[in-house]
Amino acid sequence: MTSLRRSVMLFLACVAALLPSCPLRASDTQTSHVVLLRLYDTIQPISEQYISRGIRRAADTHADAVLIELNTPGGLLDSTRDIVHDILASPSPVIVYVAPSGSRAGSAGFFILESADIAAMAPGTNAGAAHPVLMGGTADAVMKQKIENDATAFLRSYVARRNRNTDAAQDAVLNSKSYTESEAQKLKLIDVIAPSNTALLDAIDGRTVTRFDGSTVTLHTRNAHIVPVDTTLRENILDRLMDPNLAVLILVVGGLLIYLEFNSPGTIIPGALGTLLVLLALFALNLLPVRYTSMMLLIAALVLMLLEAKFGAHGILAGAGVVCLVFGTLTLVAGPIPELRVSIATAVGTGIAFGAITTFLVRIAFRARRNKVLTGPQALVGSIAIAQQPLDPRGQVMVHGELWFAESPAPVSPGERVRVRAVRELTLLVERIPDGHPTIV
């Protein structure tokens, strides 16, 4: 037993002596992971919320990096500033990767690309054409210069800190320059060209990057576990509503359903559904740059259509209303890129269809209100009755094959004809028809 105990103690001593010479690294015990965000969309408030949520997710899970796959035509400058702010303030290093091949980082996307700790592009991509567009009209020379100076100052504020080519970056703003991936790398606007996410993460593994706050971080991204962050149902719905064409169509359909409810009170479903659609459209338009002068055109169009239905101006007022509706819809959203504006096809189609349907329905409603009631006691007003008893002042008359009590201000003999002038409860108020007076209603 003594020799066995001695052998065990000797074995444990040898193991203890070897342990200090083989320290375990954190990378051996824990696999690094990278949070993946896919931004294949215009830059607007909903896409900004998605990026912000993804960066917070990376911070909460202590991700080694955030990888943003970018493919965008551009978007709103305010949303771009918010995204850039989130990237610069991110606790985890941010990699912006223009991918897959054929993608672009146009306009606002170029600002986002240059704000990253690592800027990368896939083969067959381009970035740039970032000249700011004034929303709502044409700017004079002074205002144009102010907008350009503000945009370039914003870009310089972080491009210089990232040790990238400030002059080339400003050229993308001032002269709308656009660069291929090889041109961007040659001009030191990006750091890496890679064909895939895996190749990109392998290429930057071991690099030391200087964060915007001045701290340095060494990237450990080789064989990293990529954790994609998907958009939520709420973000998907709101993102679809950010399409101005869809928002306008929803607004028009909602307006027609509400009109149907007013024209046929008590149906409930058209009114409730129409109200929901109008509220959704107004919510989406509230997030977009809307021209209020165009809203006035839409209101004027509705007024002109109502006047056409009331006065019957041979289509002149309705035509003017359709023109106002088309121009109002076409200029309603003052987006900086075509993807954030109402298309001509949508404006013309919506304007003509809505104008024709509204004018037709309103005209029918006005005619219905002017027509004589054809049901109930009120339908007897104006009819010819024959006295069955002396009316002095009350007796019975025959009208439409029915016996009714009637009152007459003047005596009426049996067999005489009288005209129904009004109905009071279940009594007809009649008057004697003078001899020779036409009896056709």
C-alpha cells in the first residue's frame, strides 16, 4: 500500500508540474462569434432601427465584431446620421461589407461604408455617388453650397479618423464620383476586397484596428461563428409601408372604404377597415419627407370632385380634380432617390381611378337623396286618391288599392279625386283636385 500511495503521489506531482507550462487561451475555451446584419434596403427610419437593434445585440452578447452586409441605393440623410452614430459608438468593431457581387453602396450607403472600422467590398460592386439631394424643391446657389459643406464636413469628421482618403471621399459627395471595388481599394477608401463573408473574416483575422474613441482592438474572426440577426415582423411590415407607392395605394383604398361606410351607414366593416388603412398610410407618410403643398392639392382634388357631383359641370370640375390628384400624389413624397418617391405610373393610375370612382359614387349619392322615397307611407305623397266617404274633414280614401284615413281642409264628396300632400302618422293629408286640373303625378 505504501508503494502504491507513493506512485500515485508521484504521478500527481508530475501532472501539477506540467500544467503551468500549458496555459489555456480564451480562444481555446470559447469560440469567437460575429453578429451579421443584412441591409438590402433604402436608408430610412426602419432600417436604422434594425441596425441599432443589431449593434445592441452584439454589445449584449459581447460579440467579437458586427458584420453589416450592405446593398442600398441610398436614402434619408437623417437616418444615415443615426446609423453612422450607432456604428461609431458600437462597443464591438463594425465591418461594413458591400456584398454580394452586383451590389452597391450608393449615396447614403457610401457614408455608412466609410464609417466602419473595416470597410470591405466584394468583387463586382461599387460605392459612391453621394451628392446630397435637396428634398422639396430646387436650392439656390447659397443653399446648395450649405448642404454640400454640411455633408462633406460630416464625412470628413470620421473618414480622417479612420485614416482613409479624405479627398477621394469628398469627391464622391461634391462631384458624385462612384468607385469600383478595385478603385476604392487603390484610393484607400476601403481596406479589403473579399468574395464572401468567410473569406473576409479570414482576411482580417489578427488585424489591429483603432476604434473611433482611440482604443485599439485585435480582431479574432477566423472560423468565427456567424450569428445572423433577422428583421422582426414589425420591422418587415413597417419597412413595406415605407414604400411611397404602397403607402399611397393604401391611403386611396382606405379613403374609398370610409366613403362606402358613410354612404351605407351601419355596415361597420368597410369603415373600420378603411380607418385602419388610412391610419397605416398616414403613419408611413409621417416617416417620409412629405410636401404639405401636395397635401393641399389632394384636398382641393376631393373638393372639386364633390362640386362636380353636386352641380354637374359636364366633367370640367372632375377633370380638374383628377389633375390635382395626379400632381399631388406624384409630388407627395420628396425623397432624395427614386425608390423613396411616388412613381408616375402609381400617381396617374391612382389619380384617374380614384377620381372616376369618387365622382361616380358621389353623384349616385346626390341623385338618391333628390329622388322621391319609394317605400313606406312617404311614398304616397303626390299620389291620387279617391274619396270613399265624405271628407268633412275626416274620412276614408282609396289609394294604390288601400284604404287610408284622410283629412281635407275643404269638404270632399265620395267619388271625388284628391291629391296626397303629406302623411301625419297614419293619416293622409289631402286636398281636393279642382275640375280640369291634371291628375297625373
